[in-house]
Amino acid sequence: MENDEAPYLHILEKLIRFPTISRETNLPLIDYSEDFLNSRGFQTQRFYNKQRNKANLMARIGPDKKGGLMLAGHTDVVPVDQQAWTNDPFRLIKKNGCLYGRGTSDMKGFLALALEVAASIESHRLRYPLYLCFTYDEEIGCGGAKALIGYLKTLSPPPRFVLIGEPTDMELVTAHKSIQITTTHIRGKPAHSSCPQLGASAIVFASKLIAALEEILPPEENRDFNPPAATFNVGTIQGGTAINIIPEHCQFDWECRTLPSQNPAQLNEAWEHLICSLRKQIPGIEVENHIKTAVPGLKSESNREIATWLKGFLEEGKIGTAPFMTEAGLYQQAGLPTVVCGPGSIQEAHQPDENISIHSMENYRIFLYKIVGSLMEQE
């Protein structure tokens, strides 16, 4: 990178080099970020996972006064396995007005901007505190943010709101769907395929469950979302032993993304009712469900005023919703009003040759400086 370029470029170059795929450690990135912030007057604290190979980082600067701001983002990225990358995914490449590398859009571009802005702060001018929160394992169920809820509830004084910099094309997201990921394992009874009446097919049972999946919730739509209703997806399925054996086992992984107004407990009750109903039709079947992860949606209850205020810092500020999940619902559960707004597009996230436009980064950079500037005393 050229020496005369914006500071965030040098920071982002370092962040991209850390291969923080969710299955790997994020500690080298945390080490770098903590050293960076400590050297600029921030007080920092780590929160390790049980294996102590990953950590959340909380940083704070400014007076003990209610009304501050928390900039929040996750440090992990999705794998690059079997993706056709043109360049090394863990090396920042600048070309055609864009920055390429795993995590540029989701969401190390935001982290780099947050660190640049943090470095610019004159702490003696702060009227309110600034917090930074970098988490682990967002991509595989928000484990880091879940582990922080208890601590965030004890923050005193609490920040006025949390800004999560997920890629929203700088749209201010005040609501998004929840997600639940479930593994369903079905055990039937094997038999010779010429005598199906002697067995119970786990695959047939699974196919009936899957066929009925999208009908288990009462119809509900919210036109603020696209798609406007809950969505389901069966992502993996495996089962059976041989073509001439009635299959004894079948397992599939499925997800449901519900509207913020829908209760996940209703989903699970309806699922169990469907299973009981089908077992009467196909006796000899046993079913086990394992909820692998559940993350709450974001409700636009406590954050509308904040979003309206933030809109004033954008030239073309839009307030809307998102179909994807973030950590925002967890921060909301901790009692912190939360808005999601970041540079880049979700369409670039998780893709080979993931990238973010420099124009988007520069626009968000201006936005972030304005917001953090509002914490300062005027000269």
C-alpha cells in the first residue's frame, strides 16, 4: 500500500492477513487490535472461550458518563475452501476501485475503519465514552456475542446505543429476522426392499417432514422484509445404506429464519406436533432434534429514534430491514438499543473474490467520523 493512503488501508491489510476462519483462532487479530488500542489510551478487556483459543475484545475510552457509543463487529470470516479465488484471499488487493480479500465486506472493512477512527480520538475532548467490541464465532451461531450478554448488562454507564457495521450498503437496519438451525435425526427399521411392509423407511419419513416444513407456521407476512415471511432451507441430508435395504437412518440439517414478531417456541411446538402426526402414519420411527444454534431477531422498538438521528449524518440515509441475521438481537437482549449499518454489500459476503468498493469505504469513513465527532466537545 502507498504511504499516502488512508490509515484504514494499512490496518485492513493487516486484518486480512489474519486467517480468522471460524474453525481457527482469532487471537493474533485480537493481539494486534488490543495493542493498537492500548497504545492510543483505550482500556481493554478480553473474554476468552472455554478452549481459550478465541476471545472477544472490549475497549473503552472517555469519561464515566451515560450516553456513549459502542462500535461492534465480528472478527471471524467464512472458509475459502473450494472457492475459485483469483488472488490470495488473505492478502489485500487493490484494483479497479475495489479492495479484495476474505472479510473485506464481511466485516473487516468496518473493523479497520473503527480502529482508524478510534486512533484519531483526542481523549480529553470526549464528552461521552466510546466503546469498541470485537467478537468471535458470529458466522457459526454468534457464540462470542452470546457469551458477552451477561457482561454487557453490567456496563455502567451503558452506551446510548450500539452500531454494528455489517454490510448493509449504508442502509440503517432497525429490524432483522431471527435464525434457528436444527439437526433432525430419524431412525427407522431396516428390511429387505422387496418387503417394505416389514420395515420403516427413515428417508420416506424425512421426505414427508421436509415437504411439510414450510407449512408448519401460521401464515404471517411483513412487507417491510424481503422475503416478507419466514423462510426455510434444508441444507444437507444423508441417509440409507444400499438400494435394496429399507433405510434405517436419515439425517438432515435445516434452518428457519422467522420474522422478529414470531416466537421460535411456536416453531418448535409445531415441528414436534408434525412429527407426532407422521409417526402415527409410519409406525416404528424415532426422531431426535438437536437445535445447533438459535439467534434472536432485531426488533425495531428501542432503536427507531437512534436510526432517525443517525440518518442525519448520511447524505442519502435509508432506514429498513434485513433478511439476514446479525448479533444485534443479542445486544438488544442485553438492554442496548442497536442499529446495523455498514459499508459494502451482503451480496459480496461469503463469495470468492470478496471485495468492497473504496467509494463505499470512504463514504462510511466520513459517516463514522461524524458520529464519533458528536461525542466530542466542540473546539
